[in-house]
Amino acid sequence: MMMSVSNRKIRKILVANRGEIALRIMRSAKEMGIRTVAIYSEADREALHVRYADEAVCVGPPPSSESYLRIDRILEACRQTGADAVHPGYGFLSENARFARAVEEAGLIFIGPSPESIELMGSKLAAKEAAQKHGVPLVPGTSEALTDVEQGKRIAREIGYPVLIKASAGGGGKGMRVVEKEEDFAEQMERAVSEAVSAFGDGAVFIEKYIGSPKHIEIQVLGDRHGNMVYLFERECSVQRRHQKVIEEAPSAVVDEAMRRAMGEAAVRVAKACGYYNAGTVEFIVDEQRNFYFLEMNTRLQVEHPVTEMITGVDLVKEQIRIAEGHPLSFTQDELAINGHAIEVRVYAEDPRNNFLPNVGKLLSYERPQGPGVRVDDAFEAGMQIPIYYDPMIAKLIVHAKNREEAIARMLRAISEYTITGIATTLDFCAFALRHPSFVDGSFDTNFVKKYFTPEVLNPALSEEELQTAAAFAAQLWAEQKQQSQVPAGNISPNGGVKRSWKIARRNA
Ligand code: MV4
């Protein structure tokens, strides 16, 4: 593909976001000698991203619909401050093609993909079609919109129940319906269509074979505006609760070299198929036989990008900025390698003992973990109030170590050092997950939380000593497991023989 791009040095970036990701982006900008502009709502006057930026502009009242989502006010803030580029972060306007277009039409650089790529990938059907054309495996099903119930039933019969009806304009699990048997098909399809119409203004739906126990594995890609595209390996994101990711890691315990290359090359084909540039993520589900299938592509920097940064040494935000300036990628595929293992846990202000109810309030005390291999991406300090208007994620805790068992032990150590009082958080829920045999042996899938978590497993709350014991135990268990099989941890047999010794260790702790 011929693309002629003239280099344009960015001098001042407006970050159209808040919280940890706004800070994260500004840090890379600062290292590159680029000035930064924060935008903020009236609820965020004292926020750290505002304090960190060189300049800040208030864009409206607390609700995001009146501030962080106001394209007109954000463009006005660019004009006022003389910003020459906009980084959208994740969430908010990051996957809004209209915003990307408006930024470019104002003569500014959008640090992300083209509006056309955002639009194309916003349609799951268009994305699947592009993937299929380039030989990327899809879940058995249709890559065209269903026209009527009878046609839907015919297709469902062909692929076999259970099937999943998905909205083309959906994504992230919104507007999906499982159909177990033909008697239910008509009703579920009608519901799916009417949900899709009311949620997205687009009633197009399609069918896929329902994969009941998948792993969610995604591939980070980076492309420049000269046609170069690389993959930065996988992130395993199966530990999630109601489509909200809880733990992410890289690399995945079930992906071996051959599978890694096959998935990476498939991801690059998907991205190239739509002339993609900048950072993107290609999502796959993986079934119990380790077949992988393309699901969708996210056209933004993702929350979990730090685990990829830790294992590759690449600063993804810096690369995004360089690409937006028109530079070619600063490395080739051959120069990328995985170094060690990284895990991220998301710390939410939610109460795992009370159905994960958002638990916003004042951070009475807040002490971050420190020490070797620990990174905390956050935007809070002790004494701050967590606003009720936005996502309840307060921090991302990321660790890097030389292998998976040490990373798990390191994460449990870091969690034990993390002191947050005044609000309930998901930290001990994360500790529970990390110690679970199914997490330790790598066999977990997207049903992990549903399958194993009840509030009782947190009671009584773990003492520091217990966390230490658990950390040591996780490391030992993994070492034993590895001796038993030399398979690259790709052995997805559920908990074989592990559970018993786990119970003993719990009693002793
Ligand atoms: C699926 C699936 C099973 N079979 N598709 C959920 C989010 C959206 N990106 C697609 N999702 C799924 N699609 C088929 N054919 C199961 C899920 C799914 C899921 C996927 C990734 C991560 C977490 C998930 C939780 C529940 C369901």
C-alpha cells in the first residue's frame, strides 16, 4: 500500500481523557520533550492529571456527556492552548470516528488510527468479512447480517446448538444472546434485534457457534503510516467479571511458539486488511482444543497495554506518538522478543463482598507497593475523593518477573504491600484469583470468576502472612507442575491432581 506521509513534529498534545491513562500518556510526552494539555470536568479540578499537565482547560460539569465527551469543547480547548495533536486514551471518545475526523478537520493530529479504520472495526460484520478474506479463522457462523428468523434457524441448525446471536454494532459483550435450542430461536433473535436497535441504532445481528469455555487472548499490533505492521505478542485476559477484565498477563500460559506466531501473523493480516496504522488490538477466543478464532479489533490503546510494555520493553505511547508524527516503526518484527512475564491486576473501588457494588468515597490512606519489578499506574493520593461520575478503577498494579511463577509470587507480595483504607477494593479478590489452582496451572477460562468466586472465599480477609504463604505455595505448585509435564503449560486439563494439595495448604496457612 502506498502512503505518502510528511513528518510533522508534535509540540503540544491535548490528552482527551482523565485518570491514570491521562497521566500515563503525559509521562511519555514529557520524556519526548512534548508539552501537555489536560482537560477536566468540574469534578476533577484537583485531579492529578490536571496538576501534571503544563496547562489545563475545564470542559464542563461532572457528567462525561457534558465534559469528556464534548467534541466541540475539546476542540475549543485545543484552539485556546495551541495544541497540535490529540491523544484520546481509552474509553470516552477513543473509538469515535466522528471525533477522529473532527480533530483532523481542525488541522490537528489524531494520535490513533484513521477515522475509516475506526468505522470499519466498529462494525463487527465488516471486521469479520475483512478477516475472512485474509484467511483469518472465524468462529463457525455467518459473516453477514441475518435477514429473518427462518434463515437464522436454518443456519443455526447447520452449525449446531448452542449458538450465539451477536449485534454487529455491539462489542465487549453487549447485545449477545445464547440460544440453546431451536424452540427459543425466534424469541431470542427478536430480543437481540430490538436490543441492538435501542442500544446502537442498528439492528443488524449475526450468528456464531457458541464456544462455552473460551479463553480470551488478544494480540497487540503496531502499524506505521508507511505500511509496516508488527505484532507485540499476546495478552491473556480471560479472568473477567461481567465483561470487565480483572487480571491480564503476558505471555499466555497456553500459547506456544507456533501458536504465537500463527496468532500474531493472523492479527497483522486483519490490521493490514483495513489499512490500519497506530496501536490496535486484535481479539481472539481460543477453545479447549486451542483453536483460535477472530472476534473483533479494538482501535485504541487498551487498559492492559502495560503488560505488553513490560515484556517487550516498548513504550507503546511513545510509539503511538512517533507513528502519528509520520515516522516509520523504530523496530522490525525480528527485533521483538518476549522478556520474562508480566501480570496486571485492576484495582477497582468495588466491594467484592457485596456483589462488587461501586464503593466510591474518600481514600483515607493510600500506600503503593514498591520494590523490584513493580509498576503502579494510578492517579490518586491519600485524602482524595473518588468521583462517582466515572469508571471505578482506581489503579492498575503491574509486576514483571523472569517467569510466570515469580510474577505470581511478586504480585501477591505487591498486593500485600498495597494499603488502601476508606473504601473497599478488589485487591483481595485479585489475590484469591492469583492463588487459585486453576489460575496457577493456566487452565482457567472466561468462566473463572463465575465458577470459583463467592464472597465466602474472602472471609476472613487474608493476613499478610497468609498472602506470603500463598505466594510461596503458588511458586512451588508451578515448579512441581512443570516437572510433571514439559508441555509449555498448554495443558488445559482442569485442575488434575492439584486441588487436593491446595486444600491442605489453605488449612495450614
Ligand atoms: C463469544 C463467546 C463464545 N462464543 N463468541 C464477549 C465479548 C465479545 N467481544 C465477544 N464475547 C464472546 N464471544 C462465541 N462465538 C464468548 C464471549 C465471551 C467472552 C469473550 C471474551 C472475554 C470474556 C467473555 C465473557 C463472556 C463471553
